[in-house]
Amino acid sequence: MEYVRLGETGLQVSPLALGTWRFGQESGGVVETDREQAHELLDAYAEHGGNFIDTANGYGGGDSERWIGEWLAERDREDFVVASKCYWSQVSRFQENLSRKNVRAEVEGSLERLQTDYLDILYLHRFDDETPIEHTLRALDDLVSEGKVHYVGISTADAWKLTKGLWKADVNNYEAFTVTQPLFHAAYKEDVADYLDVCADQDLAVCPYSPLAGGFLTGKYERVGDGTYDVEAPDGSRGALTDVFEDWYVSERGWAVLDAVREVADEVDATPAQVSLAWLMAQDEFTCVPIVGARTTEQLEENFGAVDVELSEEQFDLIDQARYDEEGNVIESED
């Protein structure tokens, strides 16, 4: 597998990252991925050449990091790029905080659970409006100086907050964000357009979460009747397990994009999931490494098939333009 350079970090990573938020996650009273399944997925990911593992301090109440740590302990840590996050607390008594105290406590907790001495990437899971960003950046800078964190990133935030963080890091000579993790998929681009513009301008790598719109862009969901939100969901799918699926991912825009994805999938003899991932990897304004959250090894194998899918300029544009109506207006957005 040909690795890609992750923005300005210099890290060489597989073109797909493995998302592990489902490890230990309960939906509708069902654990989406248990310990044994987590280890099977990690095994399959590594066997396909994957080396970029994404987790967070709070995923599965800490179980995600624990299970990854158990798995890593039997391998060469240097073979993998591990990213985690902080904001919500697992160690500190504060529930939402990016104070110096909280950031350090959460990182130490992540390192212990992961059984590692360092994180390759530490994301701010959210932007803390109550803590001056300089305080957070100073804490991150200290952790980088100590070798406990190698690179710093940010996930969900407004574009102006991302820009503010970059500016504050620059004027104070602190370690700056080099990697971002927004919600971004073929049906959700205008909503984060300003954020992506900053990433392109500053050469920040983009590692989108929910690249398949929670599974919607896999094509396994079918429209029922003429209603936008009337969806037939397979048993065990996220749409069947959680009520927020339709609010987050289903829209007229989504159906229009899915139609285009299916059309292209037929043309290139691939699945809708593979085409949706290939569309993201084909972004030319910034390095884009989608984070896939497969629940089975079969799904993961299908995801990796996207690496071999090549879209023509016309096919890329067909999917890109499916978000607009005949008057050139963006079709109704997700909530």
C-alpha cells in the first residue's frame, strides 16, 4: 500500500485511518464493538497495511484506548501512528475543560490506557470557549517539548476559532495545529467550507470523521415512499439502533448525492462506500485521510477497496455538483 504524507507533519500514513469510537460504544443498549471484535478489526486493519489509528480519551468510557493499548503491547509501537483527543474528562473532575490541568491529566490518562509513552497526534476534541486558547496551547506546547505528544490537531470548531488558534500559536511561538478532524463527506461540504478553506490555505491535513455519513453513503439505506426522512434501515445498522441517524445524515441533499455516488459506482465497478471514500481521498486542495469506522472485518475490507478506485474528473464533479439544485443553490442541509 502506498502511504501518504500527512500534511506538514512528515508522518507517512495509510490512506485510510481506523476510527475506534465504536469500541465499547453502546447504542440502543447494544455494544457496537466489543473487546474481541475490536482486536479482530485492528488485526485486519494492520494486515491490509493500515497504520493510522484514531481514538479518544472518552470513547467507550476509556475502553477504546485500553483495548488498543492491549493490542499495541504485542507489536512494535513505532509501526503505528496513534491519535487521541481530549476535552471531555475521564481522569480530571472537570467534565468539559481545556485548562492546563485538565489537558495534562487527560493526556496522562490516555498514555496509561494506551500503554505508550507518546501520542503521535493529540486533537482538541472541541474548542473550549471558557479557557483562553493561549493556556491550552501552552499546555500542548509543553507536552510536545516533553515528547509525550508529537503533533497537535483540532476536531470540531468554527473556522474562525481554528484561525484564532493558529494565530495565537504563531504569535506566542507555541506548537500549532497541523491536523484537523471535521465532519466532512460528499453530502456535507458547504457546511464546513470555511473550515476547509483554512486547512487548504495553511496546509493542514484533513482527517474527516463520518466519511460515509454514518453509513448512509454505503447505499444500504433505501428511501421509503416520497418522504425525505422515511428510511428503510437494515437490522443492526446505525439507522436501526439510534434515533439521531435521520436527523444527522438523511436529507434531500443526501439522497441526491447518493444517487450520483451509485451512478459512478456502477461505472467503475465499485461499491457506493468505496466511491464515497475515493471522492474524499481525491481532494486536491489538502491531504485528506478519511477515518473509517467499520464494524466488521468485511466492511473494513470493502473500505480498503476504495484505495484502488480512480475517479475521472467528470465522475468527481458529478458527485460534487449533486449537492446543488438546477438553480445552483445548495440543496437542504442536514441539521
